[in-house]
Amino acid sequence: MQDCIFCKIVKKEIPAEIVYENDDVLVFKDIKPASPIHLLLIPKKHIPTFFDLQPEDSKIIGEVQRAAATVARDMGLTKQGFRLVSNCMEDAGQLVFHIHYHMLAGRPLQWPPG
Ligand code: 5GP
Ligand code: ZN
């Protein structure tokens, strides 16, 4: 999608610190980290929100979650772990309307979140 900032990152039209990439998924560092490790995991396909998911997108979303495990393993997080969260729509604080998961790690995280 033309005006989507994450689609521009997928197309390498704007820079990002990419840490993992495959045919379906891109993982890059959040520009404003909320924890020592704060990555964004996105499907390369432009899907605005979970409400827009089609049956054929199930594999892609599965691939995003599998990429989370791959990246976390590569970063040595198998013991400490990580949090994977996705904000959907206004009350959750979604600012970028291209589905993404935040991977937060590197410090103890509070629960429930604010
Ligand atoms: P949301 O609030 O939609 O769940 O999260 C959007 C996230 O994208 C925020 O954490 C924000 O810091 C991050 N972000 C916004 N614009 C950019 C950008 O141009 N590059 C990168 N790397 N992260 C961005
Ligand atoms: Zn997009």
C-alpha cells in the first residue's frame, strides 16, 4: 500500500534496522524502543488490522509467530523469554495500520500492561 510506512520499509524505500527476513516476514528494530530489545515483526503483505485477515492469511500470520521464535532463539532468549503483543485499533493504541507484533525483551516486564 502506497502510503504505509511499513510497506515502505518492506520495499526498502525507507531505512530500518532489519534483523530477520524471509519471503513472508520482516523483522526490524522499533525506532522508539520500550525495552532493551524491541522488535517489530510484520507480514510483508499489507493487512491493516486483524479484522482484515482472510482465510488465506493464516499461513502468513503463523510464519510471523514462527519468526518470533527463530529471532528470539538467535538472540539467546530461550531462557529469559520475550513478550509478543499486537495493538488492534484505537483503544489498544494502534498507530500503524499494517499488522505488526511487538517483541519486547531484555528486562522484566509488568503484567497487566497499562
Ligand atoms: P503501534 O502503536 O501501531 O502498535 O506501534 C507502532 C510502532 O511502530 C511504534 O512502536 C513506533 O515506535 C514504531 N514505528 C513507527 N514508525 C516507525 C519507523 O519509521 N521505523 C521503525 N523502525 N519503527 C517505527
Ligand atoms: Zn503496509
